[in-house]
Amino acid sequence: MNSPSEVRALIASYWEDPAAASLAGYLARGGYEAARKALTEMKPEDVIEEVKRANLRGRGGAGFPAGLKWSFVPRTSPKPKYLVVNADESEPGTFKDKYVMLRSPHLLIEGSIITAYAIDAHVAYIYIRGEYDVCRVRLEEALREAYEAGFLGKGILGTGYDLDIYVHKGAGAYIAGEETGLLESLEGKRAYPRIKPPFPATVGLFRCPTVINNVETIAYVPFIIRHGGAWFASLGTERNGGFKLYCVSGHVQRPGVYELPMGTPLRTIIETYAGGVWRGRRLKAVIPGGSSAPVLRADEVDVPADFDALAKAGSMLGSAGIIVMDEMTCMVRALEVIADFYADESCGQCTPCREGAPWLLEMVQDILHGRADPSYPDLMLQIAQNILGRTICALGDAAALPVLSFVRKFRPEFDYHIEHKRCDVEERYGEVSNPD
Amino acid sequence: MSSHVEPAYRYLTPEVCARIEALRSRYPDRRALLMPALWAIQEAHGWVPLEAQTELAAYLGVPPVWVHEVVSFYNMYHERPVGRYLIYVCGNIACSLRGARRLLRYLLDRLGVAERAVTPDGLFTVERVQCIGACERAPVIQVNGEFIGPVDEAQLDDLIATLRAKAREVTP
Ligand SMILES: Cc1cc2nc3c(=O)[nH]c(=O)nc-3n(C[C@H](O)[C@H](O)[C@H](O)COP(=O)(O)O)c2cc1C
């Protein structure tokens, strides 16, 4: 690990060296020292305090403080406690956890050991989406190495602490990434999200206290234990500690994962790191946090990319899937693709989402195919408003927020399609960059 | 006295059962074995026929509907046979921004097949899927789990030719 004074990258520092994916390479870089420190020098409560101090916020989308979540697990409960690692990574535009698992699998294992120790869990499950079989294979290899070296199993690192980590393979369902949907899925059922409360920290997997964290959240834990929570907190912005894995895709010159300090300006991420908009074109819009996040116009991207600043800007950091759209993008077509996703992935438990998401899709399609009348955009806003906050899980919000933001911010494009039954962007440029 | 008769399983072969048994101790509840067991069946047979679902229910001692509701909920369990090469074409936002929808049509035309159907030679099934988490390689496809991208029309042509040649080599 880098010494705290010259830190350029944390997780990604392991990605530069292919050997770091193996146990030997990981150990050569100080691997499992943080786990040793936690298990031999710290009490579970100390670990939780350190993570609280770090301002480590959940990287799965909601940004909930990790240390605080862990502290909700009832320590005195006689039931077994579980750690569940969310490696479902299904939010469109998100692809960072894949790199963590492929290139630094031991970081995830070490973080899991420390987290499980902190919450007194002796079994952890890593739930990996079925499409990431390459990650599953890599992780299974790394787990075998860790077991053989005594980092997992009985009496880890010569202590009295036992931990087993199992990989569980998903089978293709976005909703299985929602934490309680994931628990249902792990239990062998349809991934129907549960009504909360009770929260998983008290009633979770197999009705036992459970902590669920995203892969990236867990992968930062070893750094915090190694160098301290205050140090980690100092790397980011207020209440947003550490570094962040940003995923940049769409119309940029260099799509990819960039690990940068929390709160790096969105514009800097796009222009400096991802090389700016491709083909010399101008920026039109950016979705900053996976496709659920409200879209930002080009004039709204001068904002620090952290949870609080993006919320203040009317969007969200979400999963940090930054999707960039150039000036030749048809926003109606873009919304159609997004609406198709949420209509397709709604699990069907709650009426507003089950019925509303497909209505929204049909209405965008009507607009695209010249079958809509001028009342549509307002009606879409109304339908979206009626889904918002009225469902068991946040998939309903995820279906509504893109519609609200696209229609409000790019209204003339929708109106033009309706009135002229043609695409304004296509007429101006001769083609669009997102043809259907 | 009634004698216990071992049910004759067609799909739950000894190998599949061994894989399920190896996982049993990982979960405190046998229902949680369903998804891994379905994967074991699909990996052995290429798909999960209804008969296999019924066998699995009997084997685990759970109601058949528990199995079927899982199979029908998750996209990656195949309720019908698929081609030897299952090609997922991502059609979600990052890929569609880079022309994925056009590529999907191209691929289907090129193979002369409908989405989710199997080509007459049994080699290919093409399916448009939602985001597969490889937007940095957009437009991206997955062939039997392997990510390939960014792809264009010419690369799709090459890919089909390569896979056809490969199939000829390994077919006895
Ligand atoms: C519809 C939906 C899908 C989600 N998908 C994922 C996912 O794929 N990966 C993930 O880590 N979190 C996902 N989440 C967030 C989880 O519910 C949960 O907040 C997260 O796993 C908690 O971990 P964290 O605190 O470390 O972020 C999703 C949430 C919703 C509402």
C-alpha cells in the first residue's frame, strides 16, 4: 500500500501490477497485514469506530455510512450473524466492482475478513451476478489461496476467530442487487425486496442479523485499518471519506474506471481523466450515478462528485456510473433505453412500479414513433411523480427519476418529436449518435 | 412393508448430485441450494427442462413451485435449449449510445435468426440483454460468458466465422 503522504490511488494501485491478483503478489504489497492488525490488536468495536472515523460511505448507491451500519448489528444476539457482499453490480453504467474482483480479489477477501470480524460474523457470502462468471472464477481461486494460507477457515492468523467465505452466483435480475431482494435470492427465492423495517442489521439473511455492503465499500476497509480512519477521511471531502472508483462510459475518448479522491469535480473526471468528449464534439448531458440518477445538462457538471454535492445539484452519486452524452445524442431515444430497463426489471410486487414503469416506456415509444399527442410529456411527469416514494424498494424511484429529469431538462426535444414526428437532433446533424 | 424405491433421475445425474451435496454445508437452509443446484443442472445439460425442475424439487424435498418460480424469475436459467454459443448483446444505455441497437439487428440478420431462437445448425442463440457491466468496452457482447468489445460489424462477421470453424473442429 502507498504510504499515506504520497497517495495517488488505493484500490487501483493494485491494478497496475497483474501479479497483485495472486496471493504472493498481494502479500508482497503488504497484503493481509490489516487483517492481522484488526484480529490481533483491535477489538471489534475499535474496528467499527475506525471505520466511522473514516467517513466511509456505502458505494453501492445509497451512500450510507458503513461504520454506522455495522454498529446496528445487535452484539448480544444469540443468532449467527452474516456478512453479505453485494457483487451484483447491475446498475447500468457501473463496472468498477468487476475490476476489484478480477485484479484485486484478495483486497475484497481481506476487507471481508475485517468486516466480518467487526460484526462477529463467521460466515460471509459474496453474491456475484451470473454475468460475472469471470469474476467468480477468479475469486474462487483467490479464496482457495486464502484458505490454504490460513487467512480463512478455523483460527484465522493464529487467533481464535473462524470465518468461511462462500461465493453465491446470481442468475440475471437487476432487482437482486437491492439488498433485501439479494437476501431473498440468497435464500433461494425470487428476489422480491422486503418491507423495511426491520432492517437487515437486525432481521436479515435467514432471519439473522446481517450486514450488506458493496464490493468497493469492503475493498476500502483494509486501507482504513492500515492507515487509520482520520487519514482516510482526509483524502476526501467533508462527510465523504477516501477515494472513489468512478466508471466513465458513453461518448468519451477513454472510457474506464478512474480512482480519484472523493469529490473530484465531475468535469475534471470527464475531461482530464476520460479524455473529454469523443470525436471533437460538444458535451450535451451527463448521468453521474448510474442510469437511475437524474441527468445533468452540460452546464451543470461543475460539481464535486460526492454524495452530498451531487444531491445538492439535484442528482446523485449513486453507483458512480458516469454516462456521458455528446451533442448528437437523441435524448428521447436515450430515455427509451432507460425506461425499457426499469420496465423490464421491475419485480412486479408494487403496483405503481409494475404498471407505471411499462406505461412510461410505452409513452416514450409513442413519442419516438410519432404516435403521441402533446399531452404526453406532462402526463409522463405525472405518472413518474406517482411512482416516486410509493414502492417497497427504490427501483420505483429509479424508474421515475430519469423520466422526470429528461423530460424537464430536454422538453423541447420531446415536444419536437411529438409535433413533427421527426427527430430534431437528427435533422440538425444528419444522424444521431444513438441510433435505434 | 413398503420398500423404498430410489427415484430414477434423468437430469440429476450422480455428477450433478455430487455438486449439490458439496455445497450443502454452506447454507443453513436447503432452499438456498436451489440457485446453485439449478446452475449445476444447466451446466451439465445446457438448460433446465421442466422435468429437471421437478426432479430437483423431489431431490431437495421442496414443492416444485419453489423451483419453477426461481427458474422463471431469473433471466439466465434457460427454460428452452440454446445454441452452443450463446451471444448476449448488451442494449443498455452505454452500449446503445455507441450503436448497440444497430449491431443487434445486424447480428440477427447475419445469422438469419430471431432473438432467443437457435440457428438450424444448433450453433447460435442471440439475446439482447440489459447492462452486463462492461460499459468501458461498449458496444459489448458476451459469448458464453466471455466479454468481447468494443465490437463492430466486421468483428461480428469474424467472430461468427471463427466460432463456426471451431465448432467444425470439435464436432466428431
Ligand atoms: C433496484 C436496486 C438495485 C441495486 N443494485 C445494487 C447493486 O447491483 N450493487 C450494490 O452494491 N448495491 C445495489 N443496490 C444498493 C443496495 O440496496 C444496498 O444499498 C447496498 O448494497 C449497500 O451497500 P453499501 O452500503 O456498501 O453501498 C441497489 C439498490 C436498488 C434499489
